[in-house]
Amino acid sequence: MTPTKSIGDQRHLFDLPRDVAYLNCAYMGPMMRQAAELCAEGARRKLQPWRLSSADFFDQPERVRSLFAQLVNGDADGVAIVPSASYGITIAARNLPAGPGREILVLADQFPSNVYPWRKLAAQTGARITTVTLSPDMLPTESVLNAVTENTAIIAVPNALWTNGALLDLAAIGRRAREVGAALVVDASQSIGAMPFDAAEIQPDILITATYKWILGPYNMALAWIAPKWRDGEPVEETWLGRAGSENFARLIDYTDVYQTGARRFDVGERSNFTLMPALIATLEQLLDWGVDAISATLSARNAALARRLGELGFTCPEEPWRAPHYLTARAPAGAPGDLLTRLTTRNVHVSQRGEHLRITPHLYNDAEDEARLLHALAEMI
Ligand SMILES: Cc1ncc(COP(=O)(O)O)c(C=O)c1O
């Protein structure tokens, strides 16, 4: 097998001043300059609405569906365009069956977008939420598999946990879900774009991702892939664009109960976002051009090296395969000051703090100088 190629420095595509070390993609991925210019062009067209055409309403959303389908190895027909991960999980909670005595399985400390809709579903149906606590001594997948029972109705998990990057083997969890007749819902907002996702192998019932993190796309756009068996379900909104024949603006008053095909009925109202959609298209094209395998391999190698250097400073970092390759967290050594995050921010080194540890999530726009700034700053502080 040929090793996956490593991608060189891509900083020139972004707008990151040299004195800023932005190592915080898990919080907010920066957009590329080109994408921001497309947003500006979209806004200009809203100044001159006669320049808008049916391509903006229909062709661009279809292009997004096709690109996202390539990214996750699903079909374009199954892609829905929504504004947030919470919205996508709400589609899932509206449509997946649960009932008294059935369990909805989530991880402890999971992101709230993938918790609140399930709490509501549990309250409405009498189902119970089962929370899986991960252990540093066991692979996260094992903890999840151990918690699945014949009563499990829905497994609603991330791919990489947002607090510490704990990695789940979704193919194995998908197999187990099918064995017990449970649905698998994945919030992959912290992995898609930086880690391969194979919908054909994993067979999620519903997959959702925000685009503003590892996809490096705009805020307020998220993408869902919905398995064929749920595509005739109930959308969150009854949008006119989601109905058959909506392309013919002259005949929209020929009301119909027939939806557009595939997962299009689940699109958010006004999904044809002229400002953000072109930026998302350009970004998805760039990710596919780099290749997600290559992005993942590049970030994996760089993070492993960074983890070693952090270890030399006394930090403890979970290792692969416990953590996802693109997702580094570091627990400070005993006696380190409690305000490391603030001190780093003052020096223009940007990471996050989640719980007890720093979350350090570089991307292709980071280089050795950014890493050196982080390590140098931490070495001075501890
Ligand atoms: C795992 C995960 N899901 C979703 C989101 C964002 O959710 P939403 O799009 O509902 O705002 C985040 C943001 O940090 C996240 O970490």
C-alpha cells in the first residue's frame, strides 16, 4: 500500500497574521480567503437581486449535496442542508422510534446539540437516556459496545468527542446497532473534513455535521446525510422549496402534498443561502482536492510530534487510537498555573480549555512556527 501523502503548509490560503498562532480548529475553523470573497460576492448580488437566478436557488444546493456525498461516501440524494447540528439531531429525534423501556445511548459530556433533542424525545415517549462514561484505560468504542443492550433504541454519539477527542469506531458501533435493531445517529461536527467518514460502511441512520469547524466552512450551515429508510419522514419545517415543482415560481400556488425527492424535504427554509452557499462549495471542493485521507495523515503525524514535545514539558496527552488523529488535548503537570489559557491568549496563542485540559487543534494552516510559539510559551509558564 502506498503511504498517504503529507500535505505541505497551506497558510497562504488563509488570513492568519504571522504573530497569531491559531491552534483552535475544534472551536472555529477559519474560512479560506477565497471562500470569504465568495461570501462578499454573494452579498453584492443581494444588492442587485436581478443577478440572482435559479442556479442560486437550485443548482448550488445540488452541488453542495453532491460534494458532501463524495466527502462521506454517501449518495447526494440523502443530503439535507440545515443550519446547525442541533437542527439535524432534531430531525433524527422527530423520526426515530423510541418508547417506554427503550434506551437512548449518549456519551458523558457529549456536546449539548446531541443531548437536548434526546432528552425531549425521552420525556415524550418514556424512553430512558443511558449515559456512557469513557475510561482512559479502555478504548472508547469498547465502553460504548459494553453499554448496548437489546433495549437500546438509539445510539446517538459523536465520532470524536469534543472535550478530549475520544475516538469511536463507528463501523463497529454501527454493526452492533444493527444486531440489536437500534438506530445510529452520528454528530461528526468534530471530525468530518479532518477524518475519513464512510457512510457506506458505517451505515448511520442519520449523520450530521456543522460546517464551521473541520470543514472550514461558514457558520450557520450544517449538512446531514439521511439513510434511505428515513427519507419519507417528517421534516422540522414544511418548506415550499421542499415540495415537488418548487422550481416553477409561477405555479407555487398549485399546492401539493408531494415532497421533493430524497432528503430534500428536510432542508431548512430558505436553504438557498446566496451568501454562504458559494463559500461552502469552494471549501468542500478544496477539501476533496487535498483529500481527507491526506489531511488526516498530515494532522496525525504533526500532532504525534507535538504530543511528544508537550510530554517533554510534563503535559499528559491521550494517544491514538484512544484519541482521534486530528485532536490533541493536554493535561498540565501538577503545580502549573490555573490560567494557562488566558496567558496563552495574551501571547496570541489560541487554543481552548475543556475541563481540566487544553484542547490544541491545529490544521493545515498551522506550521512549525505556530507550534514553536505554543511550546515556548508553555515552557515559560510551567
Ligand atoms: C460535537 C459538536 N457538535 C455540534 C456543535 C455545534 O452545534 P450547533 O451546530 O448545534 O451549534 C459543536 C460545537 O462545538 C460540537 O463540538
